Amino acid sequence: MAIEQFSHSLPMVLYRTLDAVMPRFRKIFNEFGLTEQQWRVLRVLWDEEAMTLNRLAALTLIPAPSLVGIIDRMERGQLVIRQRSEADRRKVNVVLTSQGAALQDDIMPRVATAYAELKQSVDPETWDRVLEGLNAIAAAR
């Protein structure tokens, strides 16, 4: 089996793509004092205001042990709180605070603009094919 030339291998193409995509988003996150991981947590909680740490880890693709420290820092920044579930006292939910929720109105329009600019960098058919292909690879694991 032939191995792709290193610079053309899928991992390297993905890394180059991330290097092209993420700076525009990192700039926005940095202006609000957020890391990429904190952004992912907020983005998920803006859709669903509370969830368990394990579910949050699964949706953000952040390993649970790493997520604990991220949530600690977000809690100190008053963006989230931990709240024991009343239905099952063994479960602890991560809950968005009003301060964490308020960031959505400031950040999301800027992220939407950056995303739209990125999407315009290729034709719509290419965009759709890339997303379909990457989702197919992710689903095949």
C-alpha cells in the first residue's frame, strides 16, 4: 500500500486547513478573554443551557478530565456554575450563568461574519463536498 506524500497526507492537509481557518476565530475569542475550548463549551450551552459534564465532553470533543479544569476556570470567570441534579444527586450539571448567556449576543454575530467570509472562499459545491467527505470519514470510525 502506497503512503501519501507527507505534505499531501490527510492529517497534514487538516492541520494546514486549521491553520488557515482558526486565526480569524481565535482573534474573536481572545477579544472576549476566551480560549477555543471555553468557546466550544459556551457554544454548546447556548443551545442547551445545562448538561452533564460527560455529555458536554462528548459534544465539545474535549476529554472529560481536561474539561474539568476548563469548567473550573469558567466558573471562576462566572460564565458557568455546577449544579447537582435534583433528579439524580450523583449527576452534576454545568449550567450557563446570565453572564455566560449574555456573551452570545456579543460574540455570535462576529463569528457568523467570520464563518460567512470563510464559506465564500470556495464555491458552494466544494464547500458541501468537503463537509460531506469529512463527516463521512468521522462517521466511519
